[in-house]
Amino acid sequence: MVTSNIPPEIIEIILSKLSSVKSLLRFKSVSKSCNTMISDPLFIQNHLQSSNNSPNNNLFISAQINNNEHPGFPLVKFEGGKVRAGEVFVENIPNGYNRILCECNGVLLLTNLYLPGECKYDRYLLWNPSTRREMFLINQCDLNEGYIVDYGICYDQITSDFKVIFIFLRKYAIYSCNNNSWTKKPGRKYHTVGGTGSGLFVDGATYWILGDNTNRSGRQLVYFDPRTDELKVLQRPEQVSNHDKYLLVNMGCLRGRVCLYCYNKVTKSVQVWIKEKGIDSGEN
């Protein structure tokens, strides 16, 4: 048996600096104490915050790569003044689920084959690729709201609850993993906007770019606040026009903050705006 004279608090600091989740999980088999330490919810939360706040220059985009062979997520790397496109692929997805809808703290929302003519999917599964743990969403058939505009996952740090949000045309529904139950709420009449992706969880909230049928301003930056379970509107930068047909707008995560990036098809230039830390900053 191998013994160590390194104090436990030093071991915890070393393990918390590991950026690779796969490498971190391998240490769970080293000893019972390492397994207990790495499995502690507080350690997991601190490791996530450390990873999100790392000073890397990778921009994760709120979209998915969905094909049967290599599902995953696109990203953009800023290196030496140059912009490089990249991808992060997800391996060994559970059988029967072939599409990634969204992600939150390493947990993916998966679904099965699209049902033609019904504008919805049949089954939904929350899955953690690192731990291989999975959880089925129950009773989603009881929602009966028709077309689903968009999806998202949000982690409530106060209650330690993963919440899954389904946005419909006039309502939205929240699934609580702690309670295994759905809650429906009235909402604005949103619709999808071409080129945008599913909900993006950053800094305690989940964000979307949606069209608002009741507002002539067009695109809205909408976010889910887990403290109140409400959908709210975030003020967009004044420089971003809602009516410029040559402007492609999307959201991403850069250095633990939500950002809005715009590509001008005429000038072939990219502009990025980064939101201040905190859920309430920039709220309308």
C-alpha cells in the first residue's frame, strides 16, 4: 500500500487545478480519501467555477454539431491575433439518443429521433458523459403545448438543482430534477431566430436569442433566472442592430462570461461583447 505525507488540503488544491475532467475522475480510484474528496459537491462546484474562470481564449458557441457519427459542440480559439475554428466531440452517447439539445456544467440534454409532423421529440434524457450517470425526464407528454421553440438547462446553485426549461409559443415549462416534476408558466410569444442555438448556461443563468412577436425590436436576449424561475430580457449592446440583414448574431461563453458575437457578412469582421459578471447586470 502506498502512503503519502502530503497534507489533504494540498492534495485538494492540486486536484482542483486539473483542467481535464477525465484526469480528475481517474484519481477517484487512487484511494478512498481521494474518491470522497472528488465526489464532494463543494469540490465539484469549486472545480467548475475554476474551469469557467480560467484565462483561456476559447469561445464556446451556443450551438450543437448533431450528426450520427460525431455529435458535439463548436468553439472558436483566439490565438496570436488569429481566429481558429474548432470542435469538441461527445463520445459513447447512450443507445437510442442521437441528438444533443443543450449543455449545463457538463450535463447534456439528449433526445431521440425527431417525430415527423409533430414538431417535437419523443424522449428526453439528462446525461453526464464524465460519470456516465443519466436521468430520464418524466411525464413530458403531459405538457401538450405543441411546438417547442427552444430548450435549456440551468443549475440552481441555491438549491443544487438542475432545471430543464422548455420554451413554447406562449408558455414555458420547468422540470426540477430534485422534485421530478414539471411547472408551467405563462410567457411571451417567442419564436426561433435563424442561426441561433439552444440555451447557453453561463454564470448562474441560461440565455437564448429569441424573436419576440409582441415587440417590433425583433431579436431579444432572453435569460432564465433560477432564483425566481422567470424568463427575463437582457439589454443588448446599442451597436447591435436588429434589422441588419448582413449581421449574423449568436451567443457564447468566454472566460466564464456570456458574450454576444456578431459577424458582418459585408466587411467580414467579427465583434464580441462580454457581459459583466452577475445575473442581474444588464437587465431591462
